[in-house]
Amino acid sequence: MEFKDVSKGMWVESVHGIGKVLVVDEASQSVLVEQLVHEEQWALSVDEISEDPQLHNGCDQYY
């Protein structure tokens, strides 16, 4: 995924699971992601996340 495509509030997937982007840090090209189920947070590189087209804003489940 390219850094320019990442935005606050979008749902992404990583090896840690599905989460919502809370913060986008341009300086380090990283994001802070909050896990979907538990309130655990991860600081991840953009290379570690991928956008899942089956997840979309306003809905926290697959369609």
C-alpha cells in the first residue's frame, strides 16, 4: 500500500488483524492503528498494512 493512499479513519489489515487508522505520521511514513475487537493499538509501517476492499468506513464487518 502506498503512503499517499492511507488516511485517518480507514480500515486496514495487517498481520495483527483488522484495525482502524487513528494517526498518519508523514515524517516516519507510519500509522497508529487500533484493533477492531480489543482496544489494543499498533504503530505500523505503511509496508505492514493493506487495504481490504471488503472493509469500508461505517461498517466494521465484511460484506
